[in-house]
Amino acid sequence: MPIEMSSRRSRITDEEINELISKLQSLLPESRRRSTSRASASKLLKETCSYIRSLHREVDDLSDRLSDLMSTMDSNSPQAEIIRSILRS
Amino acid sequence: MDSKGSACSNPNPNPTFGPSKLMLAFRFLRALSIVHRTTPASSPTCRGRRIERAAYASMAYSAGTSRAWSRAVLRRLHHRARRRAVAPRRLSTTAGNRAEALRRLVPGGAGMDYCTLLEETADYTKCLSMQVELMQGIVDSASSNGR
């Protein structure tokens, strides 16, 4: 990394870091935001970690549910036909 | 809440985070149809894992290669077949090790400087939540039809 880049990075102020952290707070869902309304940066990062972990679990769970739904597509239910038509287009 | 200018050196001029919902939906539904066509019905568990990989892949493709996290996801997905034992990555000392737990959760987080990590986290979190919303929407509409 060229010297100029690293010295520019070291001029990043606390204010800019705080701005980025409050951006993270704005991405949290309502319930998590409420519990961290006056929290420290470290608490906000912990909450963000917890949120990301829960999102990973949801992707995992929803993938299984989508897989189950796909097996209903092998039948002739109206649901199956609708899903088939969406995926065909 | 638009940024006035990036605090970190970042060539991405887009001030908002995350890809468009439409792009995400398009890629994911296309990937779903491929999974459906290519996975035998007899292996639903395998299909669930393929759907999960399709979710992360379409997220990463939608985010493009301008994000470190999406590049890391695509690298991970493409190297999956090699099944190498992943040695625990030593954090670079120049990057420091602030927010260690976060670095483990955000793809590619280990080697980033703190500032970049925060930006990447915001984008990754936004994309993840959009992906979850999309998958939930598909499950809901597929489950409620015909009732």
C-alpha cells in the first residue's frame, strides 16, 4: 500500500467512524434499534453481529422451507402450477 | 440517510446500500429454477443446501464485484469443491483486530481495515436482509395460494 494511502487512512476521524456506526444502527430492525437507542459503539456492533447471525439462520431455515415447497411442485396442486409458471418465465 | 462522501477510499459512487430488489429477485428466482431442474426430488436436504448456496450466490452477483464481501462469497462458493481444511486466518496486524466477532461474520472481513469493515458490514447486512425478505415473500405467496 503506498504511503499516501496509509496516511490518508490514519486521518479518518472518530466522527467519520461514528457516522458509519450510526448507519449500521439505522439498518437494524425496529426492535433491535430500540434496545440500542443510546448505546455505545461496541454495543451497537454486538447487536449488529447478533442481527447478522439471525439473518444467516433465517436464510438456512427459509432454504429448507423452499425446498419443501419445491416437492409440492411435483404434484398437481394449484400452488404447484403457480410456482411453476413463475419459475418458467 | 445518504452519505455525504465515503469516509474510506471506495470507488463505488452509489450512496445507498444494497442492490435493487428486482435484480435480487430475478437472479434468485432464476437460480431456484435451475436448482429445481437439476436436483433430484429424492434429496430434499441436498436441495435445501443448494437453495442456500443459490441465495448467497445471487446476493453476491447482485452486489457485483465492487464489494469485498461479495468477492469473498464468490471465491468461497467457487472453491467449495476443493474441500480444503480452512486454517484459522491470522488477522493482519496492519488491519488491527477491532470488532473480531464482526470480522468472522462478514465475508472477507478478516483482512479489512476497521473503516472498510464498517462500510462492508452495512452493505452486507442490507443485502442479507433483502434476500431474507425475498425468500420469505416467495414462501408466503407460495404457501397462501389456492387457499
